[in-house]
Amino acid sequence: MIRDFTPRLYQQTILGTAANKNTLVVLPTGLGKTALAFLLAAQRLHQYPKAKILLLAPTKPLCEQHLTTFKKHLTIPEEKIVLFTGSVTPKKRGEMWKDAQVIISTPQGLENDSINRRVKLEDVSLLVIDEAHHATGDYAYVWIAQQYDKLSPKARILALTASPGSDLEKIREVCDNLKIEKVEVRTESDPDVKPYMQEVKVDWLKVDFPDELKKIQKHLQDSRKSKLIEAQNYGYCNSASLHKGELLRLQGELQKKISSGERDFEILKSVSLTAEALKIDHALELLESQGIKPLHIYFKKIQSESLTSKTKAVKNLMIDQYFKSAMYLTEELADKSYQHPKLLKLTEIISEQFGKNKDAKAIIFTQFRDSAEQIVKQINKLKIKNHIFVGQAKKNGLGFSQKEQKEILDKFRVGEFNILVATSVAEEGLDIPKVDKVIFYEPIPSAVRSIQRRGRTGRLEEGAVTILVTSGTRDEAYRWSAHHKEKRMYRNLDKLKKEFSLSSLEERQDRQNNGETTLHKYISEEKVVAVLADHREKDNRVVKDLIDLGISVKTGQLEVADYLVSGKVAVELKKVPDFVASIIDGRLLDQVRGLKNNFEKAVLIIEGEEDIYSVRKVHANAIRGMLAAIVLDFGVPILYTKSPRDTASLIAVMAKREQDKGGEFSYHPSKPRTMKEQQEFVVSSLPNIGVLNAKRLLEHFGSVKNIINANKLELMKIDKVGDKIADKLMEMFDSKYEK
């Protein structure tokens, strides 16, 4: 099934493991991770000719690259290798799934298709997870892999990454989430990989931090220190020299205390001081690693926010003498168009590189868009063709859609310009086959991102990496942080590789499943229990947990309620912060009234462990009054749950009880009472009609019978009923009912 490809020895070795066990493969960029995917795909298709191969990748451009590679090297018909994207309708994706042999998709859309059973994971004999380090927390990879492992009798998972991270627990989490049984790791120094590695020269280039910037640095450091000393005096900060990670952890701990009901002055003031320290820390990072221009832009933003914002942290900074002094000195240097020495050094490097080779290709990575724009202006002065490359989010009018990103990379690939000036969006998974030089405008403290950046060069030929480091600044700390994390990553992977066994995986699964025994006994596997969820709930963890519990879930548009557990019973779900917010904005009573008017029984579930009286500045009696009104005036009971899993378990039991009463489950979201309501109810359930069109049709034709007896042209006389809707109606009226 393979054409135009000869596997290397290490690929064959890894393939031997992956064919028999769910395998995590850690392989340096450019050494053929995708090749392992199509080699194993061919083996599984040979073993299970009627099964499907599913490959997931985090972005559409990356999916498109995989599509091209699979079509090039697999001998199966090209039309059997399909790409699922958001631009293809869900119905069309369901149809494509039936005939396809290889499906390449982003995880979010596939997850939704799986929830609604448009795709059947039990049809799949191999699930390939690219950039597998994303498989943590609630990322879509996690749920899909777990469902696949549960549903498919021939499940096999191949997880691919260049860098799973340095934290052993994080790597274990990825392995647990993807049901990994074996780990295959190769580094540049492994003997079976070394012959295929291109030499990549890494040059750490130091630049001096000028005295003019040191003055601003000193004022910002004094400002930051003063905030933390004040927080120390309140008893919630143990040092005046916390680094950014420690500040973020402190902020999280203080917010947690507030959420649990502790709202004394000392805590609230400490939260504000921590927020101020973090803003100063960001200013220091811009000053030290980026220069005056980005810092000046940031100061202007804070200044502007202070005029309108109610946030005390912003207002306090504007009256802080140290901070104001730093702003004044920055303004002076910005007026003189002062440049960070990095920008001057970058100009030298580029001039030298392109002086030797005018056709050279380079990527310059920087953390910040403002710096990227500044670099582009500098390179333009050298008359070298370049292009900025940023993510989709619009900022100051700059942002590229995935289609635009692909077009830029295609132009870069064919040589329409020589330098790509990129933010983090270009770090992962881009198919840029030949880049002579990669330049880090600043070191980054992440091992994963450092590896991804370096991997953009040295793929087919020798490459060079230059990393600019400003002496005496956080640049130096970040350099060593990434270095030690990378060393730790390989140590941990080696340790994991030796420890890993199937028995340990089964033990972990037993621990995870331990709490579900009672509920699974309560809900019989032989009986289908169904729940209808509003389509806006599809990203809620509750939906996935309901499916894990064996509930048949459909998503649809509900005008009232979040979940229906029967035709009579509806559930409105509120997380604690949303419950309080809906009191403030006035929508809660309307929602409860809608529940009461449309369903015989309704339940309000409030989810979360936060103190309901402390999440917002709302008087406790206002919340108590609302709770009393919901229960006493509307007769809607309120139930409390701690987590999405707890909520799903409660909804599952409610659905089981309701549907055990003998009544069939109804997907209709309300109960019609009068004859007029019943007529509207029947007509509104027709394809693409809805309530407004139902009223128009009934007013025009006079009865349900006349609507059904009308021909296509008569139906199209109604406003908003066009050719396609009329065709669907005629098809439904004329189609024979199949049991």
C-alpha cells in the first residue's frame, strides 16, 4: 500500500512496537513522524480492510499537510482520503465518513461529530494523535481517545510529538489520557537516528543591556518590590522577590480564598497588589527582552485603561512614583526612536546572512506582535523581502485566517520572500522544508516551544539557530530554564520508558473507574437512556460525562432549558458564577418562567464548590430572595452539584427514572396545550420551519391538512420558504415511512 517511500531502520523498529501496543513516539522534528503514521495506517488497513484510519491534528493547515502526505504515499484511491474541516457541514461530514478509509480532522469538530454519532469511532482501527502533548485537561484529544478505546474492538492509538514537556506528571497525564502502553523515544544522539540528523549549529549571542534602559529597569524593579513588601505586611506573600510563575500561583491561591468566602480587606488588597506586580513584571519583560517601542505601547495602553477602568490595580499604578518615573523615561527614549541593541544586532546578522546568500531563507521568532512589526520595519530598510506571520486573533487590525496563513507559507516555500517574522503560531507543525536560519529574538523558558522553534531548521540540510540574549536580564534566566527543562524531559522520558507497562496502565484505569460502579449498575446497559442537550452545551464537560456514563446524547436547538430528560422534564444548569451573574443581568427569572411555562416539571441545577455569596458583589439577601422566588413562586426545585461529573451523574439518574416510567422519550422542547399551540407545534417541527414560519404557513393555508396537501409552488409563495425548504417539505410529505 506504500509508494515512493523507503522506511529507515529506526522507523521500522518503532513501527514494530506501534503495531502491537498503543505507543507514544517522541521523535525530533524532521525525522518522519508522519511517515510512521502512514506506515502504520497501511498495516492496519491490510489487517482490517473494512475499517477506517482517523488522524487528528490541532490546526487546519497541519491537517492539510497530512492529507497531501497520505495521498502521496498511500496507494488507496485519493477520494477515500478525506479532510474534515469546519467549512464542511456536519451532515456532509457524516456522509463522507461512510465511504472514506482515511479521515484527517481537527479534534474539536470530530468530537462534536462523535457526540452526535455522525461518526462512529467503533469503525476505526487506528487513531493517530499528532502533537500529542496537547492531550491534557479538557482538550478534545482526551475525550476522543477515551471514547475510541471504549467503543472500538480493534482500537490502536499512535501518539506523535517532538516534545511532550519536562514535567513527569504532565507526561504521565498524556500517557494516561491516550491509553499509552509503550513509549518510544529517540534523540539526536541515538545511534539509529544520528546518521539522518542534519547538523544544527546553535549560537547564543549576548548583547549588552544599556545604561539608559537600566535606569527604567531600576524604577520598575523598585515599584514591583514595593507592591510585594506591602502584600507581605498583610501576611499573604512570603517574599518581595517572587518570579512570574510564583506570582501567578499566589494570585490563584488568593482568588481561591475569595471564592470560598474569605473577603477581608487584607486578602482583597493583596489580590490587587499581586495584579499590580504582574503588570510591572510584564513591563520589565518588554523592557529587557524587546525594547522601548513595545514598552511604550504597553504604557500607553495602561494609561488609557486608567481613565475608564474600575480596576484598582491599573489606577494604583498610575499614582505610583516609581512606575510614573519609568513611564517618563520611556517616553523620552521613545521620542528619540531609541532602539534595543537586539534590533541592531539582528540587523547585522541578517545583513551578513543575506550578503553570503541572497536566496537564503530565515525565520525570526518573537514573543510579541509589537516586536514583530518593529522587526519587519527594520528588515524593510535592508531591502530584503519579508512577511509578518501572526495568529488569527485581530490586534490593531493585524491577524491572519488559517487560509491566509497557508497562502503566506506557500509564498515563503516557493521563494516569494526570504524572511518570515513570526510569533508563536509558527512554532508548531509547519511544513517548511528548507530554512537556513532560525533566530530567536528572545529565549523562552519552555522546553516544548524551544524544541519546536529549533525544529524549523536543519530538516533536509545543515541549519543554524541564533538566540539573542540580553546580559543581566531575564533573558539569561529563560535560557537556562529551557535548557534544564529539556534535559529533565529526556530524563523523565527515559525513566517512563523503563517503568511503563500494561499492568500499570490497567491499575490507573481501575482507579479512574472505581467511582462509577454504582451508577453503571443503576443504569442498565441493555436499556437506551436518552438526553437531549442544547447545542450550546456541546463544549460542556457534562455532555461528555453523560456519554461516558452510557447515556445516548443528542444536541439540538432548545429555546428553553439546557437538557431534556423526558418530554415532561427539563433541566436548567447554572455554574455558581453564572447563576449570580444571571441575577445581576435579569435573565434568570425569564429562564425560570420559560421552564415553568413549557414543561410539567423543571429542575434548576447549580454546579460548583464556590461560595455563592462571595463570587460577585451582590447582597446576600438578594441571592436568598431569588432562591426563595424560584422555589416558592415558580415551584422549581434547586439541586446542587460539585462538578460536571456530579452533574452528569444526577442528570443520568433523572433520565433513567423518567424513562423507566414507560413513556417514550420526546425530543420536543415544550408542551403544547391549546389547539392553536398544538397546530404551531406540529408545523414548527417540520424541516427548517421553526415557530415563525409555522405561523406564516398556518395563517396562509388555514390548517395543517392544507399545508400537507399543498404543492411546491404554493409553499414557495410564503415568505422565507424558498426552493430548498420547499423541496425538503415535499420529500418529507411524500416519503414512505420505514420501520
